[in-house]
Amino acid sequence: MKRLRKSAIINGRSRIVVRATNWIGDSVMTMPAVQRLRELAPEAHIALVCPEKLHDLWRHNPFINEVITFDSPLSIRRLRQGKFDLAVIFPNSFRSAWESWCAWIPVRVGFAGHRRRYLLTDVVQTSLDEDPVDKKITVAEKTFTAKCFPAIRHQVHRYLDLIGHLGGNPDYVAPRIWIEPSSISPLAKFVQQGSRPYLGIHAGAEYGPAKRWLPERFAEVAGRISEELPSRWLIFGGPNDVEIADAVEKQMRKHFGDPNDVVNVAGKTTLSELCGLVKFCRLLLTNDTGPMHLAAALGTRLVAVFGSTSPELTGPLGGRCAVIHEPVECSPCFLRECPIDFRCMNRITVDRVVQAVLQQLGNT
């Protein structure tokens, strides 16, 4: 489909709704596109629709005028009441396109797939090389099916393609998250006490165990780092990461004499509090997770360990990021669980991660 002319629908009176993605990491990767949309339509009213759990991620973003949240299925009536002229639909799901179609929004821009092409007025084309295909792989005398991308381009550029289709600038700009200093929780104020820096660990990953480096190795890295640099540690995680975080905490306490040097906040923070704490940390050591993208967008130094996924596709963006990835023959496979011996993670040593963390901490 031809590129949509800006003058066709976008002017100072335009009302634009952006259907955001449903996950933290994906949302951060859409932020450059939202900024480019505002540059394209500086006088338009831009509303962003997202799940309630992501409200704090967007509420202070200067490029949008309002945030519309939902807990369960989005109310079509709320979208109709907005009388929007244009919907920019970031998710690939059928439902996200169906919502805008039911709300009678006249121009609906998004990617095809999931049998939703007829719900869109403008389908943004992608290269066939960027579409995943299933591929049979034989490793360690076992054959399994993995996802393969013939050509890998970072996901942030796919979202920017939607804005380019509208006539906007598709060039990359770094994601950024705005938080209010007054929103920092009493816990964050507590950890600011003392002179030793706080470092962070996030050992979980929602997608599955194939994205999780071993908890005992996270703990050993923390112990080794603290021998080189007197420091305290925050253990992060969502409600589903509590068990892993507790395991990391138990192992870490073997390396630390002072119980106050390890603070486990997994499952205890709001998203706003998580952002405040991550920003406060001097560095975050993490798997490929949503908080990894938060740290990059907040300007926190970062060391990210990748296993089954691809840093080129969804890696952290920014100059303060270091990625550790073992290029084994079956990685990236994009599987949730490893069908063989977890070699992509097992071969990443504590020494290698310690060196990366110290190098990041040494950078000015």
C-alpha cells in the first residue's frame, strides 16, 4: 500500500489514538515512534491506550495528551467517545485492530497478520525476510523446531515504520522515560542512605526459563563485585519472579555479612517505584526482560545476559548497555524452554559477567 500523505488526515485539529503494546519492554521500544508521531503532528491531540498496569510508564510522557487505560477488554464506547480520526496500532493482535474498527475510527494503520488485514485501512508492509519461519534444528543428537528470522532488524525500527508510512521521520531516536521525583517511594528514600552505591539484579524473565541465566551465578557475580567495589544490592522482580528472587537472595546472603547489603523488593513495587529504584541504581544486571529496557531508557548502566532471544532484535538501546550472548549453533531459537542442555546460558561464565559489570562501572 502506498505511503499515506500527512495532509490527508493530520493537521492541528486531528485526534489520534495510539494503541500501545501490552508489555513493558515492547512499550519502551515504541517510545521512539511516539516521539516521531508528535514531531509529525505537533498540534494534534494524541491519546495513548494501554493496560492499567502500564499507566505509570506513559503518564508523564510529554509527547501525548492523555492516557486511556483498561483492565480487561477495552471499552469500545470509550474509543467512540474520543471521536478519533486516526488509529496507530502497534500490537499485531487481532483484538487491537478490531477495537479501532468497532470504534468507527476512519483511518486505521498497522501491520497485517492474525487475520486482521480487512480491519485496517492502511497495512504497512514489512520485508518477507523479517517474518519468522519455523526451522528444524538438530543439536546434541536431538531435532526440534525453532523460530528463525532470515534477516533480523531491531523491533524499534518496525514501530518507526508505522510513522514513516504516515509521512513522519522513521529515523531512530533513543527511548526515554519521564518520572516525577515526588513519586519516589519511602523505600527508594531509604536506599539513598549511606555512601556505598546500590546495584540491581533482575534474575527473572516472564517469557520462560530459556531467557533466565542461573540464579546462583547472579548471586556469585554480586559477591565477586562487592569484593572489588563496596556496594549494596537491590533484587528486582515482578509477582511471578518472587521465587527466583528469593533463591538469588538466599545465595547472595552467603557472600554478604551485613544483612542490609541485600534488599529484595521483588513483587513489592509499583511500576513507578520500580522505575525510581532502577534509575537510582548505579547499574542493573539482568536477563532479557522489561526492566532491562526500563534501565536503558532511564539512563542506568546495564549488563544484560541473553539466551534464547536475539540482542539484534530486542536488545537494550543506548550507549550505557553491555550485552553478553553466547553464539551457540541453536541460538537464538526463541523457545520458552530449552529442549537440550541449555548451552547458550550454561556457557556464560561468572568471570565473563563480572568483567562486563566492572567494565561498565569503570566507564565514566
